[in-house]
Amino acid sequence: MKTDDLVNLLAAGEVAVPRRSASGRIGLAVLAALPVSFVILFGEYGLRPDLVQAMFWPMFWVKVLFPLCIAAAAFVTVQRLARPGVRMRHAWWGGVLPVLGIWGLAAFVWFSVPIEERMPLLMGQSWRICALSIGFMALPVFAATFAALRGLAPTRPALAGAAAGALAGGVGASVYALHCMELTAPFLAVWYVSGIAVPVLLGAALGPRLLRW
């Protein structure tokens, strides 16, 4: 029997993975791992000292919410990819649009300021550790989501791994935002997106090895 025939048979038969089973397992995995990310935040980084004041600034919420939107879209995508025969449809656009939005905002800010002010907006004070720190925060969710996927039936392991990485990266970036002092759009467009891209690429590389069945 050819692989495509087997996939179609599994998707149509009684062994197909139910939608609620996939979303439930992945959701529980994220909820179980999220406290570990916060332990890393509090233990290794700490909250920014002016957090209460920062919550009144629009760019603070941009920094928190744009990766959360990526995580939400990735959750929808990964639970679809966890079930044989289920199409991704346009779920991946939910992850692309926030990135395009922050890039557009960054371009507007970049060309709105004098040339001598551009590089400080891009590099900030923490560009050396930002992407790595986001990946560190994302690690618990990444591992838990992969563990959940291994109990399901993804037939496109590279895509499923990348979606799991996007979910983890989005959550990790949002958690790290509670510590990070940077608030400029160019910084977020480069270093936050880079930090989210790290688990995406790692997930795409590990998916074919760890999610095969």
C-alpha cells in the first residue's frame, strides 16, 4: 500500500485522530510548560522594574501581543497538522500577518527618524541576548509540544515541527517581553522575530527525526 493511500485510510477510518484530542493534548502541553517558562523568567531574568508603568504604553502591548498572535495561529496550525488528512487552510496566515505588521511599523519608524538615530533604535541595549533569551524561554513549550505531537499522528513532520516551534517561540517572546526593556519597532522586527525564528527552524529540522510514525 502506498503512503498516500495509508494516510487517506487512516484519516477516514476509526483510527483518525479526533480534533478535540489533538487540540486538547497540545493545549495541556502548553499549559503544563508555561509555568516552567515563568520560572526561567523569574529565576534568571526578573520582571522589568517599571512593569506597571510600562503597561500604559502602547508599544509594550505591541511587544507582548504580536508574538502571542503568532503563538495562537501556530496552535491552530499545529493541531491541524497533528491529524492525518486535515488541511492547513489559511491558518498559517495568522502567523505571517503579525510579522508583516511589525515589519511595516518598523519600516515606518526607521524612515521617520534622522539617520543617526536609526541604529540605536535597531540595536537597543540588549540585542546580543534577545534572540537567545527568547529561545531559552521557548524551550519548555517546545519540548512539551513535541512530546504531545509524538502521541498524535502528524504526516508532515517538518511542517508540524516548524509550527510547534512557532507556538513555542511566540509564547517565549511574550514571556520575555515582561523582562525586556526595549520598546522600539525596529528592535522588535529584527530581534524578536529572529528569536521566534530559532525554534521554528529547529522544529523543522527535528520534526522529520522525532515525529515520524
